[in-house]
Amino acid sequence: MGDVDVMPIIDALEKVRPQLESCRPRGTEVAKVKVQFHVGLKSLRLAAPAADNTGDASVARCIANRVKSSKPAWPEGESGIIIVEATVPPRK
């Protein structure tokens, strides 16, 4: 594992922004979540709530799945773990 470029994740988040609306929690509470992305073999090998996520796991899982579905790609030989922290307001 080494340094890994975060731009493919940032680009993927922008690409799936409309689909992320469905990840907003129900009710009135804001969800603060951590999502982990494991990069290897030029793609995401794992996208899931981070091990130390203390927020709503279903919100973190939803974000992870949306990002993974956009199929971000990295150059050959890049590998590592990217942790994204997100503050997600409730549905309107």
C-alpha cells in the first residue's frame, strides 16, 4: 500500500451527486459517516463503511455503493486506502 491519487474518488462523487440524494438519512438528524475505498489493480476493490465509522452504516454503505458503481479507475500499480468523511443532511 502506498500513496494513491484521490481525484478518481472526487470525480466519482461529482458524477454520482444526483444519486447521492437517496443516501440522505430519514428523520431530522444529520449523519456524519466515514467511508473507506480500497484501491488496487486499477479499480476499487472494496467500498464500504470505514471500520471506525460511528455514523449511520446504511448512509455510509449507500455512498460507497454509489461511488463504486461509477467505476473510478487508477493507473497501473497504484494501491491504497482512501477514507472519506461526509456530513449528510436529512431528506427534505
